[in-house]
Amino acid sequence: MAVEFYILVIPFCVIPVFLVSLDYLNKSAELKRKNYNVIDFDKFVKRKEEGDAVDSDIAKLLDIETFAA
């Protein structure tokens, strides 16, 4: 009787833990993928304030000393 009990109980204990673990790993990987696509807005604004050649030329034409995109 004990062997049948273990045969029936162990899969019902192990499989849910395995599925929850897979779901957690999938969600954490998805979160990492989303974070790669995030742009740091503060760094972007600082870089645009410093400006590149095109931004500097536009600012000179418009007589603007500080500018942002």
C-alpha cells in the first residue's frame, strides 16, 4: 500500500513545484528582455543637452544656448 501511495503522491507534489519554477524563470527572463529595451531618459536628455554637431548647428541658427530634443 505504501508503494502505491508514493507512486501517486510524489508526482502530484513534484510536478506543481516544477511548473511554478518554470513559470518563475520565464517571467524573470521576460523582465530581463524588457529591461534591455528601456532607455535611461536622464542620460538621453543630458546627451541631447550637450548636443551633437547637428543639434549645435540648429542651436546656432536659432540663437539658443541650451536645447533638448
